[in-house]
Amino acid sequence: MMANSKLKALWNHPAGPKTIHFWAPTFKWGLSIANISDFSKPPETLSYPQQMVFAVSGFIWSRYCTVITPRNLNLLGVNFTMACTGLYQVSRKLRHDYFLQENPAADDVHVAC
């Protein structure tokens, strides 16, 4: 009986499944999931502008989610995830572009016997 009342409360919530406040962030999870799937891509294929947009817009909208009514934790969660995945991807690209040294070629390595 308790599960039924919780489902009814979710269904009738101002940010519940009967409203756009539920479905917009639910579909936005697709962007975050796509960005997470890009974790396995080589960092040289990542785009600074795209990942910065993910990070900055994620943080801006996460802040917005803390002050709006109705309270929408789904929207907060997806935006915070977007921000974190964007920052992680930017850090991967920065590390690749500026901090990793190329390994010396095998013929340049001299081994003392």
C-alpha cells in the first residue's frame, strides 16, 4: 500500500511524469550518457568548445535548479552530471595536448650491456 501512495505522489508531483519538467531532463540524460560513452574515445578527437559548453551550461543550470520551483532533482542530477563529464573530458584533452610527453622512438633508446 505504501508503494502505491509513493507512486501516486510521484505521478501528481509538479515535476512528475505528467509535465515537461519531468520529460525534458529525462531525455537530456541522453547527452550525458553519450558524453560518458566518449570516455573511451582518444582525447585528440574531443572538442574543447563542445566540452566547455557541457561543463559551463551544466554548472549554470545546476545552480538554477537549486532556486526554482517546483524542486526538480532529475534536472539537477542531469545538469551536474553534464558539468562533471564535460570537465573530465576537458581535463583529458588538456592532459593529452599539453602535459603528456611523446615516448622516444625505439631506435633512439640505447641499452647498455
